[in-house]
Amino acid sequence: MPLDLVLPLDSPHAHSTLETRAAVHRKVLALQEQSSRRMKAQADAKRRDVELQEGQRVWLSTAHLPLREGTRKLAEKWTGPYRIAARVTREAWRLELPP
């Protein structure tokens, strides 16, 4: 419910409520920014720069591949090695997969 329907905007209580809400909003935004920086630092600590070239052979994680048979628990964690066909983005490469 809008504040002006509950309190008249010319009352001192309304102004202090609006100021308090604005201060809380600024604090929340600052804490969100701080949290984002902290999470980015944690994620970046686990990342590593990998320089791959076309023609190199790499292993492919099976974590997001559909299962053909069996259970994920017993499936191999990696498959390959497969040759890199092309670089798609900074972190993605196209592989030459079997049919």
C-alpha cells in the first residue's frame, strides 16, 4: 500500500519514515554490492586461464550429457579425448565428436 494513502505526506512522521526507508534501501544496495564482490572473488579464485589451440585433444565432462543407458552414479565422469575443431568464445570450444 502506498505510504501517502496511510499517512499524509506533510506529517513529520511520514518524512522520517521515507528517510528511514531510503537509508535502509541504500544500505541494502551497498550490502548486495559487497556480497557480489565477495562471491566473484571466491569464484575467480577457482578459475584458471587455459590456453587451448585448435587441433589439441581434450577430455569432455559428462556432467551435463544425457545418459544413453545405466545410471549417472556408475557412468564415467569424463569422455574422450576429442579434438578441438574451433574456438567459439573465450571459454567455449567446438569439439569433433563421434556420430
